[in-house]
Amino acid sequence: VEDEVKRALVEFMDKLSPENSTVRLSTNWGWNLSSDPCKDNWVGVSCDDGSTKVRRIVLEKLNLTGTFDASSFCSATSIIVLSLQLNNLTGELPTEIGNCKFLTHLYLTGNQFSGDLPNSLSRLSNLKRLHISENNFHGELPDLPRISGLTSFVAENNKLSGRIPDFDFSNLDRFNLSNNNFSGQIPDVRGKFKAESFLGNPYLCGKPLSNPCPPPSETEQPRKSSSSSSAKQILVYSGYVILGLVVLVFIAFKILTRKKPRKEKPKTEPDENRNRASMVEKSSTTNSGEFRTGRSEYSLTSIETGRIPTLVVLQGGSPTTVNMANGLSFEELLKAPAELLGRGKNGSLYKVMVENGVLLAVKRIKDWGISCEEFDGRMRRLEQVRHQNVLPPVAFYCSRQEKLLVYEFQPNGSLFNLLHGSQSDGQVFDWGSRLRVATTISEAMAFMHEELHEDGVGHGNLKSMNILFNKTMDACISEYGLMVVENQDQSMSPMNSIKTEDLDQLQLPYSTFKVDMYAFGVILLELLTGKLVQKNGFDLPNWVQSVVREEWTVEVFDKALISEGASEERMVNLLQVALKCINPSPNERPTMSQVSQMINAIKEEEEKSISFAP
Ligand SMILES: Nc1ncnc2c1ncn2[C@@H]1O[C@H](COP(=O)(O)OP(=O)(O)OP(=O)(O)O)[C@@H](O)[C@H]1O
């Protein structure tokens, strides 16, 4: 071990046990400059296999009474675990703790530490476990949710106060803030932690505690009990009554003046209620054929006037869907009961039930500035390029104002839901299944890229939400070719890390394939880490790259995969593929078929290892 590290550790120990240095020497603890922490087995020190780097320091229940000299300790950068539990250490947790950026485990429970927790604690981006219970820490918590890999945070029996920040509770397996002075509403813990984690904080409210938070009005409005205030209340209430009457008269007037045109078109009346949750509701005020806007959250409203073009049915869906779609008019589609599934940057998506209970997913595309002719051409081209793991469009509709695209509804959710969502219902998404998804998607993408290379049509918006599971739980790519990266708006595309000189080298229509490569790399990272791409400013590709740079590669993997015993070697191999895909220079990224070959090779290795397993 290097002399500097030894010196730092000895200084750290001197502050930990100021009175005990003689005891230490007499009881042969080591911890002096004339010996080596690894080779001479200093008490509490564990090293790497080569005995050249100190990895862990565990000094528990040793009656240490000094202070924690973080500035010395953190200069020994190889240490990942520090435990000083169950001693009598005093003083504050120093700001310099922020320099211990390799720490993954910090255990300080059961001491006499006091003062505020330093903000620099939130810079420990590799931290997984932070245990500071049974101390005298006070003040507000630093921005700990910033530490994306934190899996346990326990801080009960302190004097911490302020609001509890919104942690990524789905990632935490231990969390306890009981017996402190926290206040306000407990954030949504997604059912993961019970009341015990929050008891003993008199000013906390909301689930999972049994005391609900007061409605804002009760706490915000000062209560006055004087007679003058009740007089004021009477005035306010009479104001409301008058206002109500005015509104009623106005509504009555409106109804009366509308009656006439309805009588002229009696046929539309019986439909009114039935269509309340459909994608469109007809206007009852004009004869022009216009549709009314903004009626309900679940209504898709065409503002098209004049001639209504028809729904064009493609041969992409199953025979049942195609037959059904053939008999479907655009108006019938709009009237069918619909549920809004999401509003993305490219438009809204509705789940629509048509005849015989057939379910469709209808995308209403927003602001896609291509002509109907181009749109038509694109859809017909996509219809010709079929792959069993790419969802084909079933039908489309295009007018000057509106572009709709119809797919079959896929009942088993998306890859995003499976990895991060509440719909996973405890389903295990094991390494084998993840590798299968990666293989399937890479093969399907490779096929599409090759077939559509000349056309310059890539996916354009590949992400885990657009990977759907069909009835047989096979992964399928949805929305292929729906978006062109035509204006090279870097802020909107995953290529935002591209250098200008790289962009100049790109032949434009083909850059969409490079965008897809980046996006596919991010999907691989999601599969490997189980983490969201972007949450509270967390940037998954950057995080993974920095952890790998610091040679802590294993730290990036989803802990579910580690505990399942997934092969570290093959996970690292897949990570290498992902890193190639997210190369900041688009021209350095591999092609989809190269990637598909690499992933297939990893899958074959995996299969071999299973067949040779005892
Ligand atoms: N054919 C389908 N069947 C079932 N669910 C679908 C289908 N297509 C999309 N979804 C799901 O519906 C939700 C909303 O989809 P939508 O395409 O609007 O989201 P998005 O991809 O974020 O939007 P955008 O593409 O505009 O960025 C997503 O959870 C998606 O997984």
C-alpha cells in the first residue's frame, strides 16, 4: 500500500482514538507507518486480492471516542466500505466526506455525531447504503435522492427536521426516519414502507401514517371567530348565491336558444350520451360538419372541415383486425369508445374498442409536417417490410389537419412497464428474459434497417415504451418509422451529445439510423441497470459511462440481476455493446446488424453455460 495512503489512514485513526493510541499500540492493532495495512493485517482493514489496495474499513464496537477526520480518510480513494458503527464518536460529519466519491457503504449508526448533515453527502454518487441512526444529527436532509443507486437509508433516532424529500422509493429496500422531527406530508412511498419507518415525528402526516394531512385551506386560512367574521361570511355566501343564480339564468338562456337547430336534426340526439367517452363528439350548433374541440379528456376531436377522407386499411394486422378494419369508416372509428393512454411528444394515443370488442391503439400524430402523399407512401412502404417483432400499422387516415395511425392493441404492456412500472405485479424479469428481449429487438431492428436503408427510414423514436409485449409475451417494436429526424433538432434527439464536426460527416437521411443505435444502447442500459433513463435530471448514459470510467463496472448492474446470480462476464459483454451504441460520435457507433451479431453471441454463450450446468 502506498505511503500516502498509510499516512492518511494513520491520521484518520489518530483522530478516531485520541486517548487510545497507547492501547492501540500495546494491543497490536497495526495502524502505524512502519507496517502495511494489508500485509500486516491492521485491525478492521480488508484489502483487494493483490493486497495493494485498501477496500474496506470496519471499526465497530471499539469504544472509539474521537472525531471523524474525513479529509484524511477520503484521500485514500480505494476504500468502498467504511463502518464506524457503535462507538462514541463525536463532532460533525465533515464536508470533506464529499471527496469519498468511491464509497458504496457508509455506516455511522450508534455514535454521538451531531450537527447538520453536509450537503456534500449528496455528491457520493456511488453510495448504496447510508446508515446514520442513533446519533444527534439535526437540520434538513441534503439532496440524497440525487444518489440514484441508493438502496438503503436509515436515520432513525436523530433530530433531523424539515420535509422528507421524494426519494426513488422503488429502488430502496430499507428506509427508516422514525423518531426525528420531520414535518409535512410524507411523499408517495409506493406502498414499499410502512408506518414504522415514520413514527415518532409529531409533525408528519399522510400515508402510511394513520393521521391524514389537513386540507390546505385549514392550515393556510387563519381562523377568526369574531362576529365580524361571521358577518363577512354571510356577505360572501350571499355573493355566491347571486352568482349562482346569474349562471343558472345564463345556462337556461343558452339551452333555450340552442333548442331550435336540434329539432331540425333529430337523428343526432339519441347518440349524444352513448358517445360521451368516444374519440369525437359532434357539434350540435352548426351545419358545416365541423367537430367541436376540447369536450372531454378522452375525446379526440377532428377540426377538419369539408370533405372527410377515408380510413385507408393496410394488410398489416391479423385477419380478424383487417376484416374488421375493412368494414370500418373513419366516423365509426371516431365514435367508438376510447380511452386516452398517453400524450407523448408526437401526439396522443387512444385505446379504442370497435366492433366485436376488437381493441385498437390509435395514434393521433401531432405536427408531423409531411404531406398526405408522403404519409401515404411511408405507410405503404412500411406495410411491405414485415417482421414478426415489428408492429405493422393496420390502417391510417390523413387529412390536412389530422394524421391518425391505427395499430392492434397489445395487451401485455411495454418494456418500460416491465422494468419500472407498477404493472409488473412482482413478475420476475430475469437475466435470461432480458437477454432474449435484447436479442429479439436487435434482430428486428437490424432487419428493418437493412430493408429500409435506401429509403432512409429508421425508427426515429425507439425507447422502452415503444417495445410492447404481444399475447404470447414476445417483444415487438411499435411506431417504427413514425418520426423522421429531419430537422436535426439536437435538443429533441438522443444525438444531443454529437460534436458539430461529426454532424458534418453524417449523410443526413442515414443519421436516423445512428440515432436508433444510440436509442438501442440506452434500452440495453435500462435492461442492465433496471434504472430509468431520465429522472430528476438523472442521465443514465452519463452515469454508466462515469461508473465504468472509474472501474466500478459491477456497480451499474441491477441488483436483482446480481442477486439472481446472472453471469457477470456476460453482463459486462452486453454493457460493452451498449457503450459502443452510445458512443458520442455517431460514425463510431456500430450498425444494427453488427450489434445483433454481438448480442446473439452473448446469448449463445449463455445457452451453452446453461446446458453445461450440473
Ligand atoms: N399498440 C399498443 N398497444 C398497447 N399499448 C400501447 C400501444 N402503443 C403504445 N402503447 C402504450 O401506450 C402508452 C402511450 O403511448 P404513446 O405512444 O403515446 O407514448 P410515447 O411513446 O411516450 O409518445 P411519443 O411517441 O409521442 O413520444 C405507452 O405506455 C405505450 O407503451
